[in-house]
Amino acid sequence: MNNEIKNKIAIVTGGSEGIGFAIANALSLKGAKVLIVSRNKKKLEIAKKIIKSKNGIIDYFIGDVSNKKTAEKVVNKCNKLWGSADILINNAGGPPPGKLLDHKDDEWEKAINTNLLSVIRFSRSVIPAMKIKKWGRIISISSTIAKEPSPPMILSATSRAGVMSFSKTLAIEFAEFNITTNVISVGGVLTKRLTNLIQNEAKDKNKNFKKLFSDIKNTIPAKRFAEPNEIANTALFLCSKDAGYINGQNLTIDGALTKGY
């Protein structure tokens, strides 16, 4: 892979664990300078320690991406540390499950702010400098639930579907500046969020967690969940020079789970 990642500057939201951490770690191993964002200081410190132990250049910002001021603050810190960001990874944790009548307005507002408006704000904050450099990579981590919605995941499906349309418009507008904007929609990935969702479902349905975990896994044609590193490797490729003509795409990584194409 012919990559231009070494010495690039990356911002990774939700970068303290799970998919976000895996991507931050992968970028760091390729020589990028990485600023990770999360609400939890302890998790951020652990993530920083791990990446620094591998000689990675890493720092963090404690903040909630649902706050409309966070994007500007993160970008300002990045500029002071190393300069303007070349790579933006939008990766926010998904909203809680529940059907339409289960959620109040504040839960809808939180979901839209976290999973859609954060992508808009961060993208808007980094693109001006990317245009000047004539190089940029914006990748938003989404979910297959946006492509094949289910009633119990209505918050996630609705907010993440907006990310896909938004990303396509950015790709069209800024392609001439060598800025690519893509979405990675994941299926089941072995993260704490996946485990928590299955645990909650098992409790609600009075089922055995291990049995339910196995049953869900077996609905996937690949008969397994993805590892976070598998998502990170795809993001790494999309950040490379070789992927420079891949733009405005929604790449599904789900072990053939979704039926649409």
C-alpha cells in the first residue's frame, strides 16, 4: 500500500477504545500524529499510554462531541500541537436502543447531536485547511442499521442515515481539492457497546447471555463478529494515496450480513 500517512495529522473522535482506538493506533503505527477525543479522561490516558509505548505521537482532548463547541476546541488544540488536521475520523458511540414511543425529545436531540451534528461540525472545522493543502481524508464510522433499519434501533438508524447523505455532498463539493469523504458502515464488531447491547437484550427477554450472543453471531454469514482492527485496516487504506479515487462511498463491513447491495 502506497500511503502518505507518515507525518500526517489526524483527529479521531471516540478514540479511547473500541473501533476509534483501533483506528488511532493503526494511524499512529503508520507514523501519523493523532489527537483522540473522548469524555473519559481515564480511558484517554490509558489509550495514550499504549500508543506512546509503541513510539506513537499521541495526545488527547477531553470532551463530548455532542456539544456544539467541542469541534472548534479540538481543532484549535490540534493546530497548536502540530498544525491543521489532514485526517478526520468521525466515530461517536451509538445512542441507546428503543422504539419510537420509548424516546422523548431530549433523547432524539442527543442522538442527532452526537451522531450527525458532530460529523457536520468537525467536518466543517477541518475542511478549510484541507482545501489549502489540497489533501484531506474524512471517514465517518456508521452502522449497517442505517441501511437496513430496525424499530428498536430507530435513533441510530435515523441519525446515521443522515451522515451518509451529508458525506456524499461533501465528496461532490470538495473532490477537486483532493479531499475524500467516505463512510464505513459496520455490522457486529467485538466492542464493549456490542456486549452491552446483547446483555441488555438478554435481560429484557429473560434469556441466557451466552446463548443469545451465539445466536446473534450465527445470523451472520461469516459466523463471527468483526475485530476492531479489521475496521481500522479499512480506514487506513481509505486514508492512503492508493484510495484517493474512492470518494463519496458507503463501504459496508459486516461479514455479508446485510441483504441490500
